[in-house]
Amino acid sequence: AEMVDEIIDIDGNLLGDYKKYQYQEKPSLSIQYYGFKMSEGRFANNKKLRQAFNYAIDRKKIVNYTVKGAGVPANHGMVPAAFDRYNYKGVKGYTFNPSKAKKLMAEAGYPNGKGFEELTLQINSGGGRNEQIAEAIQKMIKENLNIDVKITKMPFAQHLEALETSKSEFWRAGWVADYPDPENFINLFNSAHIPAKLTDKSYINSFRYKNAEFDRLYDLALATLDEKQRMSYYEQADQVMINDAPIIPIYYYKDRRLLQPNV
């Protein structure tokens, strides 16, 4: 990532000696996002608060300057831009809108951040880029919502343990597809995965997100053989979830490579 500025410009054009190579890029089957604890606490029953956080984030700036073009701003839903048969752009997500973020914050009961105590953002250690993104988002939340965010790092195993047992309020996560189908992303919000006890691990749906309409659409998709109709159900379910904002989608990853001209 440190070398990107030497190789390509912000529009993906090769620079200097690298012009002799071939450059390829394509969206990958993965997304980085931040999750909210939906089982209890400040975010659980306050949709406007979660939406305010979503509007306070400048995803384009993060993609262009923090990850140096290695992604696509996640201004839509959970399913990334890599599926030809899935209309990810049909899902209306969140764009950077500080004034709307402030308005929603006030409606959520925290005008200009008043009364909202310091928030801890939990990230996993071992990734410099994760820290850079966290620091950028920390600054945006302070500037646009007037909320202080403390960043705490944990070894990956402890990080997962904390969020899966609902000990974390706000955390960093990512998802890479196990198999190339939108269902693998939509599945993360199915309430059937939530255990009865908070202390039991919720491996899938660690947010403990519940929405009957989402579950209905998800179940319809699973029972549908028609591919076009199945994608439509997933798209509708994705929209229901993103309206509820149990997550902050940040960016969809992008695969990039240089090839020798004779390859």
C-alpha cells in the first residue's frame, strides 16, 4: 500500500517506469464494515443514532486517501460490487452527509453529541491499514457528530470472542465470501443464527440483528429456484437491513495486479 502512489495515480493510470506493465483491477468478493451491538445498549433501540454514524463517514475519502484506491466506497448494501447478476447499486445506502448526520443525532437524543459518553471502537491488531481506517473514522465522527472515540486493539482471537459474545459495542470486521453467491453476505443478518443467551457465541450474525421482514425475504430467496427472482429477494432483504443500519459499510475490496507485458 505504501508504494501505490509510485505505481498508479488516483484514476488508475500507470506512472513512470511502471507504464511498461499491464494493470488490472476488479472488485473482489469482500467488504470491510463496522458493526453495532444490537442486543442491548445505546445503539440497540436507536436506529437514528446508527444512521447518523453512517452519514458521518466519508467513504470516498477513505478509499482515495487511506486505502489508496484499493476498494469501492460502500454506498450501497452488504453485498459487494463483484456479482454480475446482483444489482448492488439497486440498494440505496449511505453517502457522506454531515448536516443529515447532525440532524439525526439530535433526533436520536444527542444534539451535537451532548450526553453521549466516549465510545470505544474495537479493532483487531496486526493490520496497519485497519488502524489507519479507524483513525480516519475516529476523526470524522468527532468532526461531524462531536463524539470522542477511543480505539482499542485486541489480538484477533480475543476480538472475535468479544464481539461474538456481545461484549463489544462498536467494532471493526470484514467478510470474504466462502462461495460466490450474495446469499453468503445476506446470511450474516439472519436471526435464526442468534443463540438464546447473550453469553453464548453468535458466530454468524454477531450483531444479533432481528427483523421479521428481512427473515421473510431471506427465506423466500432460499426457496426460490428462479435466479432473477432469488436475486430480487436478496436485494430487498439487503435494503431492509441497510435501512436499519446495524452496520457501517465502509468499502468493498478491489483486487489489483501488475502483469509483465509479455504475459
